[in-house]
Amino acid sequence: MKKLWMIVIGFSLIFLGACSLQPPEWAKPGNKTDMDDITIGLSVSTLNNPFFVSMKDGVEKKAEAEGMDVLTVDAQNDAAKQISDVEDLIQQGVDVLLINPTDSAAISTAVQSANSIGIPVITLDRSSEKGDVETLVSSDNEKGGEMAGEYIVEQLGEGAAVAELEGVPGASATRERGAGFHHVADEKLDVVAKQTANFDRTEGLDTMENLIQGNPDIKAVFAHNDEMALGAYQAIKSSGRDVLVVGFDGNEDALSSIEQGNLSATVAQQPEEIGSLAVEAGLDVLQGEKVEEYIPVPLKLVTKDTEQ
């Protein structure tokens, strides 16, 4: 009898767990008749990065202009926290989810949870490996990696020894920027070292210090984002070496560093535009309009000689 009772309790817990993501009836998608009464749930991978702060600002400015509310959560580069954050947003009854994934594979479960109750999902800058996503609003990360590689070849010639600082493992931006870079580098450069620094400035500094010590002939480094590039530059400066540094994003600190002659270049995105276009796409979806599976945002290679 005791064993039977434990089985009943077990099934009850599973049932309650399955129901836990359901928002209140009044808040379920499609139950609002006023299109001005819309709440966006925004999950950002980290707000400890100026790029994603700008992206958040783009979402909030566009939403305010359209009369929509935004609930923003910061995953702090923690995939488990992001899943929990998104589940909380679902519970609060958001009408559409804008997600900037920390990990493209891990976020899939949260996307599928939203799918199960009809909340549309739009991803920003990085994709989700599974689940139904209405659209990805992003720069062409692969093309950007190619632009970085081509710039290094133009500056140093073929065969130059280079290092690569990779972003967060599992993030689609990491894979795509690296793939684009290697389209060029594997044929025209000598990639002597590559290591992750998790899109973080401090890790970029520490990792670059180690790479320089182990590879004193490095002539250039491509960092998958500006934060790592800025950290790498500090390590290079301290070492007294002359190494060309190329970043990716185009954040204010990087642009200022380029102007001062420190960083050599960055592949500049438009994070505010990414945020704004994601809100537009969300509104279109809620109004029953079709959106493209991928909404591209233009890139630009910025150097000291280009107009910023």
C-alpha cells in the first residue's frame, strides 16, 4: 500500500511540474484584444557587456514608441539561470519572448516550453538549436569573421602567425564567427593558437598573456568580440610587443580604442538596430503577419582610417 501511495505522489508531482509553466488564463497569448496592451519578455545573455546593453536599449526604445511594456532579465552568462528566467517570464504572461541565448543548445528547452503554450519566440544575435523560432535578428556573423580574416591578410600578408580568442562555447556567434574567420585563415594565415575567453574582457587579458608567452611570434589576434579584444590589447601592451588586434561588435570602448590607435579594427554591428528590429518582428507576429526566418543587420569594418 505504501509503495502504491508513493507512485501516486510521484505522478502528482510530475503533473504539477508539467503545469508549472502555464501562465494565468487571463495572460495566455491570444486572450488580449488590445494590441496596445502587450508585454515583451526580454532575456539577455549578460548585461555586463556594452553590446548587449545597447541591444536592450534598442528593444526598450522601440517598445516604448509602440506603447508596449518590456520585462527584462539578465542571465549573467549562466545557461541554467537563463532557462529559469524565461520560465518566470512565461509565468508572468508575456505576449512574446525576445531571447538572446547564452548557449544555443541549452536554451532549446525554454523555447520549447514557450512553443507548448503558443508564446512566439524571436532570437537576437544568437540562435536556438531546437524549438520553433519565428525569426533570428542578427548580423551575418560568419561574414564578419571573414572580414576580420581578410583585414589581417591585407595588413600583414599571407602566412602571418595569428591567434584566435573564441567566445562562449556553445553560442552560435562563437561557431559562426570562428567558421568565417577560418574560411580565410586556414588558407592564408597560420593560426598558431586559439582558446576561449568567454566573451569576457578580463579573461581576454589573462588568456592573451598565456598565448603570448607560449607563442612569441604572434603578429595578430582575432577576438570574437570587442571585450576580449580590449583585454587582449592590455596584455599585448604590457608585454611590449607589436601585435595587431581585431575585435567584433563595434562597442563604444572599442571604437574609442581604435581612434586612439590601440585596437586595429573591429567588425561593427548595430546592437540597437537588432533590438529595434526584433520588437518590430514581434509586433508583426502578434498581428498575424509573416516574418522572414532571418532578419539581417548590416556589418561594417571599422579602422582608424574609416569613418566611425
